[in-house]
Amino acid sequence: MHRRGAGLAAFDRQEQSKRSYAQLSSTISQSQVDHLHSQLTQFRTALAHFASTHRDSIKSDPTFRHAFQQMCYSIGVDPLAGPRKGGWWAEMLDIGDWQYELGVQIVDVCVSTRHRNGGLIEMSELVRMVSKLRGANSGEITEDDIVRSIKTLQPLGAGYQVTEIGGKKMVRSVVKELDDDQATILAIAQETNGRVVESMLVQRKGWTRDRAGAALENMLLRDSLCWLDEQDQECGRAYWVLSAMRWEI
């Protein structure tokens, strides 16, 4: 009986110890959470102060803007993510309007040129045309700015997407995927200033004439990605891929 009593007492002490450790662990965990919230609040205040102080530089200087964005990403902050529309740009940096204004200008250029390029425009051409639309006093923009603004357009469901073809970045503004044959033709067109004929595809890619002709006709009639010149001086019939051509406007 004495041993049983001692055993029950030891069991009680063990259970009490477990409860004490659990309470201590909970207290430490809560302390850590409170400390983390305090750090986040301080960080948020410091980042907002920095953005407020350097807002004009962030808007007008692409090098400074890129460096600031890289700093955000390096510490795990996505400027486009946040509880408010526009994310941290709008919530903390107060330049969400600038980002959305750029997005509207991208849509303007893409829509106004769609009739001639089928909804596929080279990134450098888009940067040039958007810069011209914005005017010299609005500050320089970069490919980085374009890519970031296109992300804000994704909820529109209009198919705006950055893709790479032949080593060059292209922006697609229509809801359709490029197949392998189209990507091959576009890559060749970039090397020839837009002009593609069946023999190029046969010689360079080993395609049959039937495959080359069908792919080019699909781009012409189905996808509106090129024009047909039936009076080409060299072979009498050439296709001009619109997104690979240069337009001085």
C-alpha cells in the first residue's frame, strides 16, 4: 500500500510537471508571436517611411525603382501582394495609381496595334510605344515595369502574358496559346525583319512544303498574325509576320 501511494504521488507530480511545461511552452510561443508582430510593425513603418521619402525617385528613376523592388523581393515582400487592390504599391508606397496607369497604357497600345500584329508585340516595341504615349515628362519605363504591370492585368482574363520566342520577349494580348509551328515561324521572322516564305521553313527546319504552307496559312487566316504578299519580287508569295516588323509611329 505504501508503494502504491508513492506511485500515485509520483504520477500526480509527473502530470503537474507536464501541465507546467505546456503552460511554459504556450507562454514562450505567445511571447515569440508578440515579438514577431512587433518586428513586422517596425519593418512596415520603416519601409513606408523610406517609400514616402523616395517616392519621386521610385516613380521617375527606373534604376532606383528596380533596386527598390529587388530589395523588397530579397526580404520576401511582393510589392503587388497585399490586402488592398494594388498590394504594397497602393497600401504602403502610395504609387498604385502609377502602376495601374501604366497598365492602362499597355492595354491601349496592345489593342490599337492588334489589327496589324494579331495580338503579339515585341517587348522592346511595346516599351517604345508606351514611352511615346506617356511623354518625355513622365519618366523612363523599363521592361521590368511592363512585366509587373502585366501581372496586374491578369484578373481581366484578356490573355495578357509575357512569352519568349527566338530569344526575344514578346507580349501576347489575346487568349490563345502559340503552337510549336507558330513559335518556329515567329523566331525565323525575327531574323528576317518579318518576311517568311515556305522555302525558308523547308531549308532551315526540314519541313515538308505541305507543313510549311499549312502553318503559314493558319497564321494568316486563323490567327491573323501575318499578311500575305502575292507580288513578292523573289518568289511571288511571301508572308510578313506583323509582330516582327518595325513600325515607325
